[in-house]
Amino acid sequence: MTLQAHGAARGRAPRSGEELLFLTDDQLRQGIELMFFAYQAFTSDADRILEGQGLGRAHHRALHFIGRCPGLTVAQLIDILGVTKQSLNRVLRQLVDRDLVESRVGATDRRQRNLFLTPAGIALERQLSEAQRERVRRAWRDAGSEAVAGFRRVLEGMMDPDKRARVRALMAPPGTGG
Amino acid sequence: MTLQAHGAARGRAPRSGEELLFLTDDQLRQGIELMFFAYQAFTSDADRILEGQGLGRAHHRALHFIGRCPGLTVAQLIDILGVTKQSLNRVLRQLVDRDLVESRVGATDRRQRNLFLTPAGIALERQLSEAQRERVRRAWRDAGSEAVAGFRRVLEGMMDPDKRARVRALMAPPGTGG
DNA sequence: CTTGGAATGTCAACAAGGCTGACGTAAACT
DNA sequence: AGTTTACGTCAGCCTTGTTGACATTCCAAG
């Protein structure tokens, strides 16, 4: 498991100041597996809570982002989640039926629907994300702040640039210039 | 529902030597979202290749780990993937039918099946993981080696300890003591 | 040799959660 | 007035997960 730099030493001209990363296929594969295993563990917490409640991972994701951005529109949520409106709509309808989410007609544009969590929705979302937060909190605490910074940089770098930009714009509330 | 670190400064006794992380709910939530978005991007590459081929993400995962650990048994693969034998068996049968995977009767224990990639399987697995490797490679290169070390530490820390141990044992070939 | 249990394969039925296509409605834009 | 946009919805399909039940094969213990 120890990352051997397999082949010959090639292309090692050191980048000025920065050390050049020597990335073997083996190391990259380990990174890929780490993503898989970490995500598997990461989703297991909320899944456990949701099971038997008639809700699933899809509902959790919707609850999360509605809680995160109260009033966001259906189209925005579709873009974030990367699903079709039909798929999201099924989930959303179930959440509204259970009084976890409220869908209000848009104020300026009345075609739009602005989504909000109800008190019950807020409570469930808190419960769900608390499980995940606890896992992330522990991992971060054990890894240290430098590792956390690296974690963030790498994960951000893995996103598609345009998606990252759109998410940034949505997540950052309007008045986040300073 | 505890968690309001927001307000007063409490529990701030600095850990000796190590800097104490101030983990607000907000920071943790950002970390959670980062996991979601990065994983979303991360899986999209292989998904694109697989679409229309009659294969899906489940097949990719199986191919990956069979390629990684040639000869591993069905039970080991079930443990790695965290699915039922029925679910895995369907995927495996499709892979065998397409001559991407070979299932050999175990040498020592003939109840077991040892799984291997065929040449065609190796080719497909390479193509799939190359897409993912490219994404990871770019993210790592842009982030620098320290960030990569942090990325790894945090993701490893997110895994369940027993799962991590089992995976380590499986992934490290028998003679990886030195 | 018989029997129990472990590892595996397989069939059936079902559910969650994706997808496409088609259609409807209301509101906004031009 | 006509077109486009945002959303809801119905119908049908696919992948991939689940449980339950049962057959097979083989190792190991009695």
C-alpha cells in the first residue's frame, strides 16, 4: 500500500519552487479507490437514518440544498443535483406531501417556485446532516488543518470548472463580496 | 441538535503543538457539499464511456477491483462493494457473458470462484480508469503534493476503521511487508 | 459415509431513483 | 397575439439495489 514510484525517473525537472508531482498510475488508482470508499462511508450515515422512513438519498440531497439555499428555484436545484425535472419532481412532491418542504409561487416571476424547508423539514435535515458532519468533523480533526486545506483544494479541482462556477454563484448569497 | 459553536468561545483550549481546528457547522457543510460535487464529477467520466454500451457504474466498479486484485473471490468483492451477492451476481454474469471477466474455480477451495479480467476486460478497464485518472491527475497536479497528502489523510479518515483494515488487507498483496 | 455448514449460483419479486417522451398550464417576453 | 419559459404530471422503461427461497458443490466433522 505504500506507493512505489515504479518506473524509471523521467520528466522530473522540478518546477520552480513547487515540487513536481510524480504521479504513477498506481498512486492515481489509489486516489480513485479512496474516493469510492470515502464516499461509500460518507453516505452510509444518512442512509441508515432514512431507511424505513420511506425516504432515500435523493430526498436527503434535496433537503440539504433547500436548507442550504432557502428559496431556490426548481431549475436551480435541478442544475445542482444534475437530474431531470421529472426525477426531481417525484422526490419534491413526496417531500411536500410529508410537510417537509414548502413550494411557494415566485414573487417576481410567478412561473417559478421557491423552495423552503418547513420546521419539520429543518428538523429532519439537521438530523441527517449531523450524522455526516460528525464523520467529516472527526476526519478533519484527526487529519489536521493543513490536510483539510489540501482536501478542499483537491476536491474543488476535481469539479468541472463551469459547474464549480455555477455552484459558487448559487451558494454564495448575493451579498458575499466581502 | 447541539452544535452551535457560533456564539461564545467555548472549548478553545489549544491542543499541545497541534493547532486546534475550529470547525463550524458552515465549514463542515461546505466539506459535505464538496464531497458530493467532487464525486459527481468523478463518476461522470466513466459514465459517459459506459452509456449505450449496456453497462453501468456497477460493472465499472466490479471491473476496477477485479483488475486491481486478480483472482479475488466473489465474497471478497461483495465485501468491498458493499452489495448483496444477488446484486453482484447479476453484474458478474453480464461481464462473464461479454467475455470481460473470467471466473475460475478456486484452486485450494473449489467452492470459491477466482475472478480475473480477460484481455477485453483489461482493455475496457484501462479505458474507463484512464478517464478517471486524468481527472485525478489534473486535480492533484494543480493542488500540489502537500494538498494531495491532505486529501489522502482526510479521505482515509472518513472510512470506517474496520472497513479500512479489511480493504488494506485485501489490496495489499500477500508479500507487501517490505 | 453421512451430515452440516460454507461459498456460490440462480430465480422471482419488488423498490428506489434515474431516464425519455409527451402533454398541459400559467406566466412572461416580444 | 404568438412564442418561450418554468413547472407539473402521466406513462413507460432501465439500472441497480433489496429479500426470500432453493440448488449445487465442496470442505470438514462425526
